[in-house]
Amino acid sequence: IDLREAIFATKSAPGTELWQRDDPDVADSMDSALLTLADYGKDLELWLTAPNLIHASFQVFLERLITAYVDSFISSGDPFSDADLIAMRLLRDQNKILAHFRRVSSSFDDTNLLGDETNGQQSSILDMDQVASSLQVLRDLANLVACADPIHISHDLITPILPHFKQDTPAIILALLSRHPQLNDQISPHENRDAMIGRPSSKFLTDFGSTSTRRTLLLQVRDRLNDALASSPNTHLLHEPSKRFKQFLGSSSVTSTANKRPSFSAARSLSRSKLLST
């Protein structure tokens, strides 16, 4: 199941400018993804009868959906128009996922397919506490995006991100903060215009070297991020690779699509030039 290519490769994919508009006339990418998973679920009901296989299949659905969504959101590169609204959109989408898998679990429970022979009580196809735990990454990203001051970010916002992305945390945080409206507001219209000359189809905020002011601000963000990471109790995780999100953070994915993901690849390079130098 490659939801990244099947669903989240559209112009309205998570994190894109069209997704941020939340236009009612444009198909919602999360709704489309969940409808696709619902179709897969119907096939499962026909072909699988072993509870353990059904459980494992839906766990795969959940993890791949979250991975594809996070991949799209991080790598879209489009500037954030309103940090608070984008954070709310992230939370709304995680609620949609939670509601979908709650319905799935309830549907299978109602069939009495998963009767527990050991104690006569019915088991559940999915542990909803575990589902909610898997979605924690969206809640943590929402908190990060909604930060009031990206230039003076605190370790309280960074520490929860570390367990999700581990050694790639600096690059991901820097890529997301570089799209923050506050950085956009501090760039003068003159510099913004100059940065766009000769690149009419590109987004200004996806290039870290567009203007001297922008690069100075991003260096400030990077230095503050370095300080915040150093004071985080989870700093040891920066030396561990992310197994959960390795499919889009690994070199085979990021470097091969560098032209499509300028914000993330630039952040990766910039963050590694100093972050954790000690």
C-alpha cells in the first residue's frame, strides 16, 4: 500500500498550499485516503478470517497512512499561511483517522468474529489506546507548527518530536520552522521580489539561500534549535535512526527526490553543518 503515491501525491496533499486553503470544492486528501482504506477493509472481510491476520493488516494500514501523511506534510515545502489554522488542520485529520479506525474496530467487534475463548469475553480487532498513541506524532507536529516564536523555540516543543524522528529531528524541525509565517513576515517585499526573479514557478520559502535576511533568520533558528536540543532529556535519541519513518528519511528517498523536496533537503544540509557538532 503506497498511499504517498496513490493519495498524497496530489496538489491538495497534506502541507501543500491547496491543502492549507481547505477549499470545500477540492477533494479532501484525508477523506480520500480513508475511503481507500475502507475499500481495502471490505476485501479483508471477504478473504481473511483469522483474527491475528486481520489485526496485523489494520495495523499496517494505520502505520502506512500515518507515514504517508507525515511524509507529505514535511516534504511539501509550501510556506505556512497561518500556523494556528494548520495546527488545527493536523489535529482535525488525526481525529478523522481515530474515528475511522474506531468504526473499523467496532464493525469487526459487532460480527463477533473475535470471541475470546479463554474467558468468554469478546476481544477487539484494534486497541484504540494504541491507535491514539500512533497518532501522537500528528499532535506533536501540530504543537511545533503552532509555536508563537520559531526563532526562540524551547526544548519543551522539541523534546516530544525526538522519539518520532530521532537523528533526523534537527532537519525536520528546521524544515518546518523555515515555513513558519513569522519568518515570512520578517522578509521585506523587496527581498521577496528579488528572490522570485527568474524562478516564477518556485516557492520563495523553499530555498534557504533566497535572501541574506532569510538566511540570517534561519541561522538564528538553527542556533536556537541547537541550544534547545542540548537541553532536552531525549538528546541521546539523536544518535539513533528512525525505524518508523525511515522510508522517507533515508538517503534513497530524500536524495533521489531532492528537486521535489527543496525545503527538507536544504534543512538537512544546513542542520548538519553545525547541529550537534559537539
